[in-house]
Amino acid sequence: MSVHVGWDENLARALIDERSELEGALLPILHALQEKFGYVDSRAVAIVASALNVSRSEVFGTISFYHDFKRQPPLGRTIKFCRAEACQARGAEDLASHLEKSCGAKIDGGYQNGVSVETAYCLGNCALGPNALFDGEIHGRLDPQSLEELYARAARKAGARQ
């Protein structure tokens, strides 16, 4: 994932134009904006609506419906931590408790040390759970040490970005 620093309307328009002819283009466009900027800027709503000939409320409704779409620039880095049934059965909840005790990172508790750990429900790697997603890479078979290392890596990267 290559996050562009700051909103760039020309870049946003290019991303939108590249995907506007796709069937069901709204989600691919929003994902592309999110990936490039780290969030979907409010200024993109009108541009997307115009490109797809839909209402602004439809675009905004889609952004607000899906938890993964952010409406503000990120304050740091994000780890998605799987809490679906398969990962729970493999100890995800114990790992979540461990992470909070060892690193002070509460899942879904905002940013700590420049890192937010957010709940995800299934990353599609169930056989190798518990899992987390960071920078587009799935980390499976997490244990207390590997999760702490992943968190530390995210914190280092967050420091490098700020």
C-alpha cells in the first residue's frame, strides 16, 4: 500500500476515471481512494457522484455504511485483527488481552503509539489463525511474541510517517 500524503484532486480524479466504467464501480473507486490517501476525502464525494451519475447521498451513504472507509486522514498506522469464529477458536481473544496488557493497545480503542488495532471479521486465512492484516499483508499463526513484534513494527512505521 502506497499512501499519498495529502489530498490531491487530480490524482483522485485519475483514480476515479480509471474505474468509472467498471460494473459496480462505486466500491472499487472508494477502495482505490482509501488505499491511495488512507481515507476518502469529503471532496471526493461530489466527484464520484458526478462520474457515476449517482447522488451524493448514495456515495456518502456507502462510505458511512462500511466501517473500513475512513472520512479523515489517519492519525497513524492500522492493524486489522481478526476476531471471527475461526480465529477466536485459535486464541484470538487471549491475544487481544495480551496485546492490551503488554503494549497498552486496546482493540478498537483508538491510536496508541501511532497505531490503531481494529477488529476485522474474517481475513480469509482461517486455517492459519489467529490472523492480522498490516500494510496489505496477512500475518497468520500469531502468538503473543509475533503480535507484539507486528505492533512494534507498526509503531516504528507510524513514527517514520509523522
